Amino acid sequence: MKGLKPYTIQYVGLKEGEHTFEYTITKSFFDLFEFDDYNESNVSAKLTLTKKSTLMEFDFKVEGTVNVNCDITNEPFDHPVKGEYELVVKFGHEFNDEFEDILILPYGEFEINVAQYIYELIVLSMPNKRVHPGVVDGTLKSDILDKLEELSIPDQEVKEKKEDTDPRWDSLKKLLTDK
């Protein structure tokens, strides 16, 4: 993909030691992956590459906010994102990415694209259920929340239903407690 070219690191020309790369991840980054769950994003990704003679270590860190819709009210809000991921890149005769934290590249390779790792780190750092902070603390006023409250069963009715049991069962319950 043409838009992912800035995320390609040519490691052949780098000296041994630490190298830092920084990226700003916006909505256009997620559009390249055809991922439309996020309305907007402002995430800074910092990548520290430690090059050694036989391998490379990548340390990914992301931090920022992603604007998503609440799963309960569908109201948009900024959700904080923070995550870390470490990847070890070794060299071998053929490409192998079977392991979660180890990537094996063929000896002839000279570059690696890190966009997929940044994308996965951000997406996996988000919770499965996204709830607006106003729903949690009760400060959000929404038509959807009002309708949910209207349709919910009051706690008192549930207790009354439990208390209104058939008297024939009450005598059977005494048998259980008479042991």
C-alpha cells in the first residue's frame, strides 16, 4: 500500500544501537486498513529499534485518544489509549511469523513495515465494551438513556414477584431446613 510507506524502516543502513521513530496516528491511518470503528484519533506512537549484530528488538509504545461511539447511547466520546508491545526480529532462511513476539525475516531483506504492528496495538488496547464516562457517573443526559430507564423493570417489582410464591412450596421449603 502506498499510504503505508512512511511506516517502512530500512534497517540495513542503521548502525548498531538504539534508534527512535515517532508517528502521529490519525483517522487516515485507520482508513488505510479499511477500519471505520473510530471517528477520529490522535495517538502518538513511539518505536524504539535496538539493532544488534544478529537480531533487532522493537519496542512499540502508543498513547493518546480515540474518538468512538458509546455502545450504550451511541454518543461520541474520546477514549484514552495506552499500550506497549515488544517484538524481536531474527533472520533465517525463510519468512516466519508464527510466534507472537518473534518475527523471522529472510537474510536478503533490508526493510520492515511496522504499520500492522501499530494498528494491532491500538485496536487491541481498546476495551471490548466502550461506555461513555457520563453513563458511568450518571451525568450524561440522553434520549436513549431515558428510554432504557423507562423500559427497565423496577427493583421493587422483582422483589415482590419473588415473595409471592405458592404456599404449597413454602411447606416443601421447610423440609429442606428441618434437617
